[in-house]
Amino acid sequence: MFFKSKQSALITHDFTSMIQIVILNSVGFYFLEFLIQYFTSQQLSASGLQIGLIYSILVIGHMLSSTFVGWITDKTKSKTKLILIGSFGRGFSYFIIYFSIIYSNLALIAIGMFTLGFFAGFFWIPFDTLIAEKSHKNARSYAYGKRDSAIGIGIFVGSVIGFTLFGILNYLTPNNWYFVYIGVPIFGCANIVAGVQFLRKVDENIKYKEESTEEYKFNQKKASKGSHSYFYIGLFFLLIALLFSNINGSLAKPFLNVYLLEKIENNPILAVFGFLPGYIISLVIAPKIGKYIDKIKPTIGITISSLLGALFTWLLISTSNLWIFSILLIIDYTIVNSANLVLNNFLSRISLKHRGKVMSLNSMCKNLGNITGPIIGGLVWDYISITAPFIISIFVELLLIPIYLVGIFYLKPHLTEQYEVSESLIETV
């Protein structure tokens, strides 16, 4: 098979080292997310709206940095230094959150979450740009899948360490929160170490040379043909779809742990075992999924993932069994990650010169959607029912399919990196 025999030739020689560093950056992802939702809902008795606002504050920080980091990424000669700043800033935010938990200060938790989100923009926008630069266009989904896989490994390692420390220390010293939540500053230090390692080991000047200058000029000329208004129409529809897709996705995401605790399993340790496998497995298998996504057209990928996503969201809220919930969640998260791989692949092809800005636009749409979604989700959670955010997300996901298809249809002729999928695949719009 193409990917089995030529896989190593589709990425630069330092790509694997770059991806492996992400493991250190990701050790606190799930542990911190679960801890914030658990602590605010169970210890501080925060309302659904308050939980949604805290999650939105993190995204506001990310969106703020996204407004300019993409521009800096395209202009600067050192993307690795931006990533270093992002790693140090994220590490610092963990310490803010740690002390906010110690002192049960909801406002300080919000400040820590804002700081975390703000510096996440400095990390992920230049990092995603480097992934595109260090991979062949026909293995782009695979490359982003490798990133997701490293995140999954980091989450697994961090969860084992974090929840082991949390469980043991909560048993031995239940009232000493300095020790019970010690995993938070440990993971903050891991982010700082990862930034230093990235600066030392990754050479951003090494890029994958996937086409000749003549081929590149031909694609640029081809992309510039026709009316530019079609390009902007396509971009408009794609950005609208991205915005509402992220509003929709974040309607329910901040409340999934809380839903599990209140509706299916009130033991937080068992809830973790029910929730965590789906989170990790879907990320670890992302490169495998990415290989198949690289072989299909984006319209097919979006349509299938959206239809299946709506189906499995409905199945999730239709079960009361923890382990069935866990199995369904593995599939649901895999579908979500597949859709993200399709979109990241497509976005990375729009422009080589302005790739950082494109990633920044995507990040802004994602974050603007993620600000609005948790607030709406919190309101319908409080005033309608705890299943309302999930039911709404099912209908919105189906309605977004034609919007995505229109955006892709108008943008495809203007891509500077065209798709080379098998002609035997079903032709789409």
C-alpha cells in the first residue's frame, strides 16, 4: 500500500521528533478539564451557566491571541520561539489554576483559564503551520493525525499520573488540597520543559519539498483563474460553517463530564474510566484514520462524519449504562476527530504564503463558536433539561452539511495544493 511503503518519505526527518514533544505539552489536558468541571460543579456548586462561562473565558483568551498570532506566524523567521512563548505561558497558567483551586476562588480560576487560552494560540497556530510545511499534501491528514495521536498519548500518561496522585493523596490527606491537586503544577512544569525541548530539537527551516517550482507556479496560476468573488463566497460559507460547527460542538462538550456524573455514574473515579477511553483511543488511532481520509474527497469526509456524528450523539444520550456510554463515546470522538482531520487538510491547502493566517482564521472561528456554545449550552441546561444541549447539537450538525459543501465547492478550484484522490471514488459536488 502507498502509505505503508512510502510513509517515511512523506514527512521530513525531524517531523517525528517535533510530534513527540507534543506528548509533554498534552499531559494535563484531560486531567485539568475534568478537574475544573468536577471542582466547580461538586465543590463550589457552580451553576451550568457559570461552568459554561469559565469554559468560554478560556476560549476568549485563545481567540484574542488568534487575531494576531497567524499574522506573526507568516511574518516571523522563528515559529519555534512563538511555540516557546506559548509553552511557557501555558505552564504559568497551570500554577494560577492550582492556587485558585487551593483558595476556592472562582474568579482566579477564570483568570487562569484565560491565560491558558491566550497562550494556546501562540502554541497551536505556528505548530499546525509547521505540520503542513513538514508533510506531503497527500499525507496531510495522516500528519495531523500523528499530532492527535501524540496528544492522546500525553493525555493517557498525564491521566495515569494525575488521577493516581489525586486518588492516593485524597485518601491520605483529604483536606490538604496543596497535595491533593499537586498534579496541576507538575503538568505546568511539563509544558515549560516541552517548550525548551522544541526550541532545541526542531529545525523550522527543514520543509517538505513536494513539488517543483514550475508545478507550484502552475497551481498558483490555476488557482487565480476565474472570478475571485467565487473564492470569497466559498471562504464565507466555510467560515460560517466552521463558526456554527464550533458553537454546536461546544453546546454539549463542557457538560459531558457533568452529564455523566449526574445521569449515569456519580462516582467520579468510575466516571473517569467511562469517559477517558473514548478521549484517548480516538486520538491515538488518528494517524490510521488520517490515512483513509487522505484517500477521499473532503465533501465525502464531511458528509459521512456529520451524519454519523448526529447518530452517535443521539445514541449517547439514549443509554444509562456506563460501559455502553464509554464504547459509544469512543466512536463519537473518533468521528469528531475525523471531521477535524478533513478540515485541517483542506485548510492547509488554501494558501501556502498565508497558511498561518488561514490557521488563525480557523482558530478564531473555532474560538468564537466555543465562546458562544457553552453559554447557550449552560442556559438550556439550566432552564430546559440536561439533555437539551445534546439534542440541539444533533439537528444543527445535520443542517451544517450543505453549508460545508457549498464552501468546499467554491474554494476547491482556488486551492494552491490540489487533491489527488482516486478517480474510482464517488464524484461529489
